[in-house]
Amino acid sequence: MPILLNNPELEVVVWPEDTSCDRDWLLENAPGATGIIVLLSDKLSDYLCILEHIDVPELAKRGVKLGYTPDVLTDAVADLSIMLALMAGRNAKETTQIVQSGQWPNHVWSPFGFCGPQLSATPTSPTRTAGFIGFGRIAKATLARLVPFGFTRCLYTANPSTPPNAAADAQVAAKYGIKEVHRVNMAELARESDVIFVLAPGGQNTYHIVNENFLKQMKKTAVLVNTSRGTLVDSDALAKALREGWLHGAGVDVVEGEPDVDANHPLVKAPRCVVLPHIASATTETRIEMATLAVNNLVNGIFGKPMPAELNTSR
Amino acid sequence: MPILLNNPELEVVVWPEDTSCDRDWLLENAPGATGIIVLLSDKLSDYLCILEHIDVPELAKRGVKLGYTPDVLTDAVADLSIMLALMAGRNAKETTQIVQSGQWPNHVWSPFGFCGPQLSATPTSPTRTAGFIGFGRIAKATLARLVPFGFTRCLYTANPSTPPNAAADAQVAAKYGIKEVHRVNMAELARESDVIFVLAPGGQNTYHIVNENFLKQMKKTAVLVNTSRGTLVDSDALAKALREGWLHGAGVDVVEGEPDVDANHPLVKAPRCVVLPHIASATTETRIEMATLAVNNLVNGIFGKPMPAELNTSR
């Protein structure tokens, strides 16, 4: 806010609450604005065509520039990906519920009770393989965090339209100090990985890329983490896979159809499935950096300068 | 079991269920045994004086050797310590409960909703300090995992009877590639740390070492993790600190008086406090390694050889 309010050339109109903007208020105040910042929760798709699915050709036709906030949330999402991998393996859903529901005093201890696969390598299982569906900045930041857990192999899948690049893979392996980084197909990724992170873009090309066929090929001791978009994972297939033990557990921050995910949703009811309400970027530091970048995009856009992060709407 | 059953010199008597041993069965079968393996859940303190608090002088007087299972659980506990640090910062208790209780569809999104402190360093907050109460193997394994999150400083407290060792601290810093490793007092640890891990032994010397006075000195954005013994933390003080915002959050795998921790326990009711039912070593790999070490201790002890891990009962 200080960046905007301290600029004498700007007239700033602000929705005064820390909640979603009232739609009538917006429709009254938006016309004539030179620039506008909208948030995830502003339901404007029929009006400004801006939300998770952006009508880019319409913006290009009208000559509207579009700024966004990439990169600044990389570390926050990588942190949450590690948290979900651990929670899925260590049965955090069941163990926290036992305590919260007051059942700890009555719980019968047994030597392998609550046991799941260990994220870290151990003397008797000394290697670990990380699998990534999509291998961009967040995937690499997640890989970096896995190295001290004893991960020595990294497999990934990528957009079929981009050619394989063994030299780049070797550079990534050298940078993080692991033995192997290899691009593979989905079947090999499923078969070989101890933990699989879904970190590819949404859209038609990746719709339900994690389906029954993929899940059936996973290791029974593996875990799946989705911190990208809900549409990449077939929720019914994942719930069935968890009920039948095709994999050990899952952690998802995003669900197809969110936020209409109630207590009867198959993933909410599924065993060993941690479901979070899309909080991967929700840290104080990251949200401040997202806000700062959004404002700098806005101000530069208004005054005809290059935005720090502008989407090329002409492609 | 194969190690025992395949040894022709041993007669093996085994409680047949994967649950706590029936006490009458044990009292009937234990007399005359040359060696015995007992588990956490076998309530024998009045009979064999073996449980979490071991009557070591009594064992020494009777000439009973005591094997235990150190080290093999280091990585499992370090993994869980990282998981709890992330869960405490990212409000995992509240966010998972919102989803599980079916409230996600009704939740009003706001720019800083669910936001907590980010474990990773960020461009605008580029350093992080880890604090350890106790700095043994598990603490160092936890520190190793924090390095890719951007931690550059490590502070710790240690048993006052051991002298400071700046050369050893410098070696640890060099080994993990961080700038500073310093032994400090409790006040400095509380003031300077972004995350504090309680990893010291239990007993009288550390009883309620984390109390109101300590918690009041912590950063409001810091989190506390206890994966050692419940007695080190004053539960009432921690619950009060969380209610009043002296620190951001906490994650505890152990609670004083466990397992008598019901839904009305102050920490179970406290905001931003994740409570787990003592599962830090509960991974399949680690429990197998603990079992194998326990059996090797037993067999060597029976045949008069040195145990792989024997407690010196004469000190």
C-alpha cells in the first residue's frame, strides 16, 4: 500500500476489508480505472476474464497488459511439498486425529503401529528416488531440500514438445550433489519413485495425468504429493488407490473442483490422505513479496514501463 | 524373529500377538529366562524395573545387562522434527481441520489468511537461525536437513557440566556449510532462534526447561518443536504462550503424562499446536532396525559376548 499511496500521480481506490471484494462495489469502481489488481478470490471471470483461467486472446485484443507473480512463491511451495511428503508417509492424518479426538489414552501400542515408509534413507535401505511430474523451479527447490534426507536419484517427466537434454540433467545432478537426474516416461516414474511430486501446469494437456493406470504402477511404499493444480489428479482414482493400498499415502494442497470439497469428498474420506485448503504460498513473507510484485507490475503498467513480471499475451 | 528362531541353541518363547504383552502371561513365562526383550508398552516397572525410567543401580546389583537401541532412530526422529517445524509454521492443525470438518467450501479467502512464518529464507528475510536445546546426533541430523531451507546460523544449549568447545562448533559449521554454530545460554537461544528444537534427555536436570520465562523471550514468529521427552516442556505454559501469541506455533510428539492426554488437554486445545502420539521412531525401516539391534543385543548378552549397544550400568 505505501508504494501506491505515496505516489502523487496515482488516485487509489481500495476495497477496505481484508476479504473478497464485494462485486457490486467492484462493478461501480472499476470502470475508468487505468490499472487494477485482482486476487484469486475476486470472481470476475465473466467480467474481466481474469482468474485461474485467463482469456489471454481477449486481453490481447483489448490491449490490456497482464502482470503476474511467478518465482516469489517457489520456496513457500517447496516447503509445503516437503511437509506433505512427510505427513503422507508418517500417517499425520490418522495420528493427529487420534490425539484431537481424545483417543490417545485408549490407543493400543504395537511395534509397527502407525509405521509408514521413512522419507530418509536408512542403513538397510540406503537410496531414495524422487519423482517429479514437471521439473521447473519449484521441483528443483524441492529436490534441493530432499538431498540431506539421503535422496540420490531424481526422475522427472516433462512436456513432450520439449526435447530431452542430458547435459542439463547432468548439471542439475552436479549442482545438488546427487548421482542421477533422468527424464523418463510416466510408467518408469511411477515404478521407480519413492515419492512423486506433481508440479506441472494445469490445463488440458495434464488433465488427470495421475489416473488409475499411473497409480497402479506406483510402489506400495511410495507417497504422492500434489501442490500444483487439482485437475492433474483423478480424485476418485487416488481415493481408490489409497483404500486398496496401491501406494502408502498422499498429500494434496489442491483438489479438482475446490473449494467445493466437503467432508464427503473421496479424498477427505480416504485413508492416509492429507488435504490442505490451497495454502502452498500462504506465508507472511511470500504474500508480502507477491503483493509488492503485483503493485510494481501495476505501477509500471500504468506508466507505460515494462512490468517486472508481464505475461506475453501475444503468444 | 529369524535371528532367534534359526539359532539352535535358543529356546524362544514369544507372546503371539502384535499388541502389548498380557501381564499374567509374562509373569508366567519370564521366570528362568536367560534373556528377555521388552517393549515400551510392557508395563513392568514394578517387576523388572525396566521402562522409560530404568532403575540402573538395581540392574547393576543383580548383574543384569541392559541393551538398548540408540542411533538407529536418528533419521526417523530428525524427519519428524522437520515435519513438525513445517506443520507448526504453516498452521497445519487449523487448515487440516477446516478441510476434514467440511468447512473449506464456506471459508472466506483473504490475502493473509492461514499465513504463518516461512521456514525457508526469502529475498526479503534472507537468514534463518535454528536453535537446539541439546545438540547430539538427532539435533545435527535435523540441522543437516535445514541447510537447503536457507538456515545460516545454529545456536544450541548443552549440559552445563560439559565445557564449551569452539573448535568442535567450527567443525560442525564447516561440515554442514553454515556460517555460525554457537553454544549460548537459554535466554539468547530463545531471543535469536526462528525455530527451536527440544532434543535433550529427560530427567530432573531438564524438567520444564521450556517454561513461561523461556517462552516469553521467544520471537513472536518462531516455532517450537519437541521430539525428545514431554517433561522438558511445561504444557500449561506452552498452551498459554500460544493463546497469547508469544510464539507462532508448536509441534510436539511427546507430552508430559502421555498417553493420558485427552481432548481437553491444554496442548490439544491450544491454537497452532500440533500434537502427535509419540511416533518419532515409527517408520517401518527404523522399527525393523530397532528390532534387529534389540535381538542382537539379546543373543550376544545371553552368550556372554559384548552387546552391540549395551548401557554401562556401573556409572
